[in-house]
Amino acid sequence: MAIMPLIITSIVSGVVSVGSGAGLGKLGYKTFAYYIVSSLAAISTGLILVNIFQPGIGAEIGLEKMPQQVAAAEQSFPDLLLRIIPLNPFRSMAEGDVLSVIFFAILFGYFITKLPSESSRQLGGFFQAAFDTMMKLTQFVVWSAPLGVFGIIARIVAKTGFAAFKSLGFYFIIVLFGLFIHAFINLPLLLKLVARVNPLKHYRGMPSALLTAFSTCSSMVTLPLTMNAVTGNSQVSKKVASFTLPIGATINMDGTALYECVATVFIAQVYGFDLSLTAQITVVLTALLASIGAASVPMSGLVMMSIILKAVGLPLEGVAYILAVDRILNSRRSGHAAAPIPSQTHNDNTTWCRAAVWRTH
């Protein structure tokens, strides 16, 4: 019920918020490019780990819906590219073709930013309000989800015993391992290679932002502390920080993107599907685009999971299985994702990435 309205409102409002900073020129392009690269690094890390360790292989959990095939696995790469561009966006919405709807929403949001300021403001406000409404509706569903999860997990235990949760525990460890690699290898390498600063020295200035993100699971709640830590401890110019961090809180969900990728492939493995390269590219693209539209609130990653499963062609029932450990993982991936890279100068062209790298979702 909520997937298509969520996609349209979240992606359009996210793109409009990014476009509002286009007047800053190179800083805007560099920031957006960094966020894309950072998210792809996180997704790739998760994809490699879940393919190497295959935590879902051999899991016997007795889920009800057992599809005969996964739609994305049957497509070639050229077919995937053609599928992204909708012949009729309304038909794509009605049929639940997620990738083409995302593509259309991105284009629509981009051209909203090209309208005269008053029209752009009105349409942007409309889609932001619509997204906020959809999140309230979805949160109402999420509040009732524990009852459904209780029933599903109880049934699984009754049928298979606790052995069914061996694969779930393995999945939990893989996600944590991926987050650890991204936080303590990928991002420090960016600090060292791009900004040429000591990662340990920089990380020492971030405990207040990290602890708040860990406890609240929200980028927006953490944003004031993040900006204070970046401008105070890391000595980033306020002009750069005030531009890059709010945008990052909207579109740069590294931890969420990694988790969504691992979870989708894990659910496919549980169902007994070996996703092809094209299917996994679909997962990567959808995880990247869905992470841009994800809200900076607790459980937003789980909401976006339904979008990715729909794009790949897997039953939404699979979400209930991973929901048992999602809240714990949510706090881990929230205090994660990026460290603002302090460079040696205050020049805007060299300091853009130090404010771009500390993200909290």
C-alpha cells in the first residue's frame, strides 16, 4: 500500500532539497559526487561479504510465500537499462515497477528545481508534506509490526526449533562486520588519502555525535551536534559544514544502504535463489537510490527494504524475518557512515569532503 507513494514523495523531496543548494557550484557537485561514491563503497562492501559468506544458504524457516523465480534474475543488463526508463510512468506506478518510478521521480524532482522560485517552493513544499504524511502512515504500520513478527517468529520456532535462527545470527554478524569495515577502513582511507589527516585524531572529536546517533537512531536529531563537532573539533569552515551536512542528513545513508543490500541478498538466499550479476546490480542501484530517499528517522531503512524487495521481485514477507534483529542493527548503522574530513586549510575547494564524510545513518 505504501511503497509507491513513499518512493515518489521521498525521492522527489530529496532531489528538490539537493537542488536547492545548486548555487554553490563546485561545492555542490563535489559533495553530491562524494556521497554517491561513499554509498557505493558501503553497498559494495556489503555485497562482497554476503556473497562470500552466504549466511542465508541452507536456512529452513518455513516462510509461506515461495516464488518460483525472481524477476530481476531473469533480465540481462541491457534489459535492466531499458526497464529503468518508463514508457508510461502511471502504468509503472500501477504495476509496481520500482526502478522506473524512481527514475521518473528523480527527473521530476530535478525539473522542479528549474521552475521559478515561487513554483519550485510550492511544489517542493507539497512533496515534502506528502512525504511527512506517508512516513506517519508508515510509522503507524511499523508500530503494529511487532504483533505480526511475533506470530511469524513463533510459527517458525514451532516448526523448525531454534536452529532456524542460526542463519539470522550469521546475517547479523555479516552486517556488523560490513559496518565495521566501512567505518574503520573505507572512511579512514578517505581521510588519509583525500584529506591527508590522521583518522584517529579526527575520530577523537566525534564522540558526542556518535553517541547521540547510536541512542536516537536519527541523523536529524544528531545534526546540531555533528555540525558543532565538525566546525569546532575538526575546524571545518561553517559555510562548508552548513551546506554539506544537512544535505548529507537527507541523502547520504551509507549504513542503511549497506544493510539493505546485505538483507536483500540474504533474503534471496533464504528463499533459495542465487541472484545473477544483473539482479545484484538491480539491488545496488535500488539500494543507492532508496538510501537517497530514506528519511533520517529510526526504522527508515526497514521501510526502504520493502522498496528493494519489490524491485527485485522477492516477497515482502521476508522483511518480517530480519525485523527480529533490525532494531539492534539500526542503532549500529545509525552511529556510522561518515567522518568529516578535515584538510590542512580552510579553502572551500579542499574542505568540502571533511564536512561531507561524517554522516550518522
